[in-house]
Amino acid sequence: MRKRRHRTRVRVAVLTAAVLAIAGCDAVGGNGSGPQDAGARASRPSPTPTPAWDRSPDSIAAVGDSITRGFDACTVLSDCPEVSWATGSDAKVDSLAVRLLGVTGAAERSWNYAVTGARMADLPGQIAQAVLKKPQLVTVMVGANDACRASTAAMTSVEDFRAEFQDAMDALRQALPKTQVYVSSVPNLKRLWSEGRTNPLGKQVWKLGICPSMLGDADALDAAANERRDEVQARVEAYNEVLKEVCAKDRRCRFDNNAVYDYRFGTDQLSQWDWFHPSRNGQARLAEIAYRTVTAKDPET
């Protein structure tokens, strides 16, 4: 009887050992021992994560206003998209698209949906067109016309500007979660007035209705005129803060950190017809700023 119980205990012990051995093989995979395989796994390098920002996107869509359309850069009161800082083909401008994609690539894989006179409220509609091309990068330059109104009272409120920009970004993200966005700051409109007011022809063109809130009564330097221009300038600065804040919430968005606003446009960079919009030279400077921001390893540089 004792021998039978002994044999039973031996069989149970052998069976238990076999089960544990099988369980151990299943846990670590294959026939390797647990500790050795775990150590091997720990020594393997982790895969390198894909960076959120691609410094060499393969296609570009531009949205925005008259600046991105090259307005008044070639002929008076006309668009000239071939000199656009974003997607133009003009060799003197060397647009962002040409710098990133080459001449042939820019012709085939860049699109300009900007509209002269557009305001932030128009951006969602332009974005809707752009997403159909599934671009890897969307450039945004808009806001000047929100400040350039018939009067300061007609300027887009900061609250509406924020809501409209957020709506546009949300629409883009819903359609294209991985598309990158370059956001330009709104130019320094007061500096453009200061530079352009020295040209008699430019001031005559201004009277046709170009940015009346800033450029109206161009030679007036009384308290009311100065207050009006300061109000426009403050609104532009507030818009730029909105662009910065909304963009900062999106890991695939880069704001230019006010590089366009801070750029000291001189007469060489202004249209020879209206002395307000960028000339070819000015468009080239905008392309440089955009390229520097898009290709920077650190978005703060």
C-alpha cells in the first residue's frame, strides 16, 4: 500500500513538472528558456519613432489671401500666382514649392487655392478644396483682410477670428489627420503704411480701397489717425497670438513665430504699383521665411 502511494506521488510530481515545462515554453515562445529570452528581448533596440514633422513634404497646397496670389506683383490690381511665395514658378522668387519639390515637382504637386480679398471666415472653404488633393503640407497666410476693413469697427473680432481658424484646422484634421500645416503670421500693416506713404503713386492706388482702416488718409498724422492705425496694429498683433496658440495645439502645425510680422519690408520688397503688397523681391523673402520654418529641425528656430 505504501509502495502504491509512493508510485502515485512520483507520477503526480513527474506530470506536474511536465505541465510546468510546457507552460514555460508557451510563455516565452519556442524552446528557449524564459530568463535567456527575456534578456535577449530587453537587449534589442527599440524601433525609432517616426517624427511628427516631416521636413521634406512631397506635395503642397496653399490657402490664404492676395499675398499668396501674388497680387500687384506683376501688373496693377491683378493676381500673379506665378510669383507666389508658396507655389509660384518664377525663378527670382524660388517659391517654397520649388525649394522643396524642385521645378517639375512644384508644377505637378503644388496647388494654390488662395483668393484675393479672403478673410479668415473663407479659410474653411479653401481647406475643403485643398484636402481633395491630399497634400502633405498646407500653407496658411490669412488675416490681413480681417484688419483691412472700411473702418476699425468692421474688423473681425479676435473671438471670431479664433473660432474660424479653429474650425478650419478641425476640418483639415478630420479629413487629413497627418497633413502638416505651416502658418504665417500677419504682416506688420503699420510698417507697410510707413514705407509706402513715401510714394505718390502708391498713395493714389490706396485711394481705390486698399486697406482703408490702415491706409486711409495716408498723410494724416493727427491724434485720431494715429489712434486708428494703432487700433489696427493691435488687432493684427492679437490675430498673430491666436494663430500661434491654435497652431501650438496641433503637433503637425508650425507657426513662423512672427517672422513675417517682424520682417522689415522696405520699398524693394513692395509692389511698384500699390506699395503695399509684396513685390517679386518681397515674395522671395516670404518664401525664405517659410522654407526656413518648414525645414528647421527645431520648430523654434
